[in-house]
Amino acid sequence: MTTTVSSAPDLPRYADELAEEIEDLRHAPGRTNRPAHPDRFIDRESSWLDFNARVLELAQDASVPLLERVKFAAIFASNLDEFFMVRVAGLQRRHSTGIGVTTPAGLSPREQLDLIAERAQHLIARHDAMFTDELLPALRAEGIELARYDDLRDEERKMADTLFVEQVFPVLTPLAVDPAHPFPYISGLSLNLAVVVRDRDSAREHFARVKVPPVLPRFVAVGERRFVLLEDVIGAHVPELFPGLDVIETSLFRVTRNEDLTVEEDDVDNLLQALERELVRRRFGPAVRLEVAADISEKVLDLLVRELDIHQKQIYRINGPLDLAALWSIADIDAPALKYPASPPLTHPRLRTGGDSKAAADVFSAMRRGDVLLHHPYDSFTTSVQAFVEQAAADPSVLAIKQTLYRTSGDSPVVDALIDAAEAGKQVLVVVEIKARFDEQANIKWARALEHSGCHVVYGVVGLKTHAKLCLVVRQEPDGSLRRYTHIGTGNYNPKTARMYEDLGLLTTDPVIGADVADLFNHLSGYTKHRDYRTLLVAPDTLRPGLLQLIADETAHAQAGRPAGITLKLNSLVDEQVIDALYDASSAGVPIEIVVRGMCALRPGIPGLSETITVRSILGRFLEHSRVFSFVAGGDERTFIGSADIMHRNLDRRVEALVEIRDKKVTGELRELLDFATNPTTSAWTLDVEGKWTRSVTDPEGMPLRDYQQTLLDAALMRADSLRAESHS
């Protein structure tokens, strides 16, 4: 059984990781010297919409537990919000400023915007109908009901009315529009009531706006698992906000604004202060999308269009509730039977204390016994990476800790440990990326807290975001020698997202890797121009040429009749130069397997160009986030993990780090994961030459294919049970 989602123009996040930057096409690198195939690139924006369509498929999948489907519906909506705030906003800015750079797929910004508008309309309508026709009845069947105010029972209505009087009414501020009251500023992603009232004496009509308070729960509980929307409650009481006037019309609308940030780092004396000013400015970006209730009058809509300076193609009519990203609160209802089975994170077998699957052992002694490959969330972040930093902070033999921070949790134990280490007199360097999109304010807060504790805080290299995931601990051993303990990962140092994101990490005492990471930290904190890394590929200096050389080597191996092959697992593949190199390798007969979560601009299966390339996508309860680059290399396999995707920004405008795995046992573990992900018996979406993604969940005989994530979960639980049994025997 298969279903198909098309990326063709005529057919129609997980949240925090999909806060992606607009790629500046003017910075696109040169391509290989080959005859240009006219259709060799898939439009990246179409590919992103295809990704979100795959998320929507999970929300529509009846085999997925119901509240998990609700969560995927919320993720779809949240992803689309960010897509408009950043990607669409960037395209509109290019179009309005006359930057008519054509994309590698041959589209102008105007053509891209038209394509996005058409496909987004289709996807939004599909999402809207799915919620109304599928999710609401399914929730109702399980005793979870979202009722309209007019359908409330007497006692429920009294409860809603009391809530309005006591908690809602005091925080509402109706804003009139007339010669003395200009059209109010509408904040991005806020939910608003457009109200038309009539003066009883003059019979004149007036427009007013009432903002739905974001500080109050969107879903108002009026009974056991029975809810009413906050805007419904407010709408029922609108006449109370306008005494002496007749309410003619009440309708909902929501505005999405450009929330891209621009800070010219070379022109400011203090990056922290400049970013804070820019964060204030971002709130007032131009409107890029207007969502309205389907029953809005043309008169009110015309007013909104005029005042918001928005185009007709930027208007999206919604039949159901607006802002379904708020469904997270419904998804969080305590109903285990309607969710994926609980999967408590288990301590990596090498880091366990006896048979205890949850307690961390001495991480340093485990690392001295050999490299440890961590695979989150199947391996606990808390008892591995977090324990590594916490034990380093508490260990009197540790002299220094160096750490990068891109995104972390609001109550970060990693940050707390770094503060403890500094206060204990250890040398602590923290590279904080304060420009991490939508986490800027939180990272500014952490930067100041770390500085106040005595940590050395730097913001990386001017003009580049520091996205590398690195932690280096320098420890004095009992014999007086110094040893470097290193963690290099693919994910952020965030214990909360580590339970939801699939990521890899390497714990190692390899002295060559440690020396390379130390050199990289010196580059980030000082003025060094070090580029001679032995085990690392570092953007923007050595990563692009290093990847291109590795791909070229596989091409040469294939041409010489030696074993060759490339396997990539990553989030996005859109860089044209790397894609053309992969096409060259495929033309030489190199088998290439690609597992990509999100965007893929490479078109597989083009005769004579990409016939040996297979592209698959895996989505599920966890956000696939790891990056693995594996090359057969004539039989002496070379494998890298790290922070970088194959995108312009990752290769050219960020500090990224890939580490080559030098431990053959760890290389073997990664090979097993890659083989499982690319195996045709594993359920996935597959990309074809037409740019269509097809989901396969059963084999030709109708038997279910293996679920990648569930199989890995089951294996982790079996290992834990086996070790527990051994410890008790």
C-alpha cells in the first residue's frame, strides 16, 4: 500500500529545529564543469512544503495513536508559521527590492511566491479539513470534545461565563479605529477578533479589534475532557465590550510577519546590544500572511488588506479554528492509551552502573576504556552528555571545560554545571551563539548568567554562526599528565529536545581528535587561522572542499573498479555544488543512498545522471536529526558525524564540525544504523525522478514494513532487560 505526495507545481517542523534561515542565493557556490541538465534540481521551497506534507500524512494516519496525530497536526501548523516568517518573508523581501536572482531550479522570487501560495493554500485546506472531519470526530469518540459556545450545556456555559468575567474581561483591550484612533498594530501570530459595531444614534458603523490574550489557555476546560475555544467565549461576550453599541459582525483573523533578523556584525561595537535592538525591531516586520475565518465579510477583509498592505495571494481562508499550533495543549492530555507507549531513556550499556539502566557511571573511566557512540533518545542524554559535563564540573582533577551552546533548555542543567565549574575556579570557556533563530533572547540571558559566574563567554567568529556541537574537558590524571576528554555531537546540548530528537554523539579520549577540537576552540576564542585539522572537517574552511574530495575519491574508486559507495543521513540536501559532485559520482557508477528528513534538491533516477541514487525520508515520533557521512573508500570505510547539513549556510556561513570516526567498532555501529535506514524492508518515503514522495508502509504481500524508530526502541529495551537479568544472576 502506498500514498503519494507530489512536488509538482500544479498539485498540492519539528518545531524548534525548523527555524531555518533564508538561503541567500547570491552566495550559492559555483558548480562543476558539466553540461547542465535542465531539470536536475528540485525547487527547495517546494521540497520544504513536501516535507511538511509528510508531517501532515502522519497526522492523517489512523495507525498513529490519536493524541500523537493531534501533535503532528500542531507541528504542521507551527512549521508553516516559521516557513512564512522566515522563508516566505525572505522571498518577499527579495522580490520587493528587485533582487531577481533565479533559483537553481529556474524560478524567480515572484514565481516561487506564486508556487508557494498555490501549494500552501492546498495544504492548509487539507489540514483544516483533516482537523474538522477526522480528528474532531475521533477525539469525540474517545471522550475528548471541543465544543462551540452555543452548544455548551447550561452548567458549562455558566462556567465559561464566570471565567470570562473573572479572568478574561479584565485583560481585554478593545481598540477602536476612527480619525482619533489609527489602525492598531497587529503583532505577529496573535489571534484577533475583528468587530464591526453600529452607533445607535448616528447609525454609523465602526471597526474595532480585540486581541485574544495569549497569556490565557486557548482551550478552556468546561468539563472532564471537554473544552471550548477562548475566542468563542470572547466572541459570545463581545457586546459587553461595547455597551450602547450594536455588534454587527465578529470574525477572527491572524497575521504572520517577517521575523528575519539582520545584524551587520562588522559595523557594531557590541553584538549583544545590537541583537537586542534588532529583536525589538523584528516585532514590527511587514505582514507576509493573513489568515481569516471563512465567514469574514468582504468589507472587513478589504479593510484588513488595505491597512496591513497585503496581497490577495497572501490571504488564507480557514473553515475551522485558526492557529492549530495551539493543539499542543490537547496533545498533552494525560491519556496514555492514546499516545505512543512510554519510552524512558536508558543509559548506554558502557556507562551503566551494574544492571541499572537509568543511573550513570563514571563517564571518564568509561571513555578511557574506549570510544562511546551515543544514540539519543535511545541512549539517555542525562546519564551521558549531561553527566559528562556535571562530573567534569565536580571533579577536582578537571582543570578546564570548553563548550559550544547553540540552543539549550530554559532550565539548563548543562549551563548550571558550567556555572558551578567556573565558581569552583576551573577555566571555563563557553561559545554562545546568540543569533540562534528564535532562541536569541534565551541565549542572551544564558550568556549574561555565564559571564557573571566567571565563565569566559565569546560569540564565535564575526559574520558566522557557531553551530558546531563540541565539549572539551582537560583533566589532570593521577600520573600528572593531562588528558583531553571530548564530546562531538549532531544535536544541541538540550536535555529536553534530546528526548524528542534523534541525534548521535561521540565520547572519546582520542588524543588527535582532542587536539583538533582544542585548536578549533582556540580559533573561536582568539584570532588564530588554524586550518590544518587531522580528524575534523570544519566549515567554512575545510568542510566543503573536504566533502567534495571524499565524493571525488569515490568516483575515482568506481572508475578504477575498486569498491565504492556513499551513504548520507542528514536533514537537508540543497547545495548545488555538492549535488553536482554526487551526480558525477553516480554517472561513474557509485551507489549512493541518501536518507533526508526535510529538503532535498537532488533529483534521483535521471538517466545517465543519477540512476544509482536512492533518496528516502524517515519521519516518526522522534525528529530525525543526526548527520552521518559514510564513504566506502575502496574498502577502507571512512565515516563522519557532526553538525552540518549540505546547505549553503552550513558549508559557507557557519562554524560547523564533522569528526571522522577512528574507532572501527564505532564505524561498524554506524554502518548498521545506515543499513537499517536504507533497507527496503524499513518503512519510509521514497523520492522519484518526478519529484514525488511515496510512502511505503507494507510490502507487496501486504505485510507491515519495519518501523525504524520503534525497532531501535525495542532493541534498546531488550538490551536493558538483558543487562538487568545478567546483573541479578
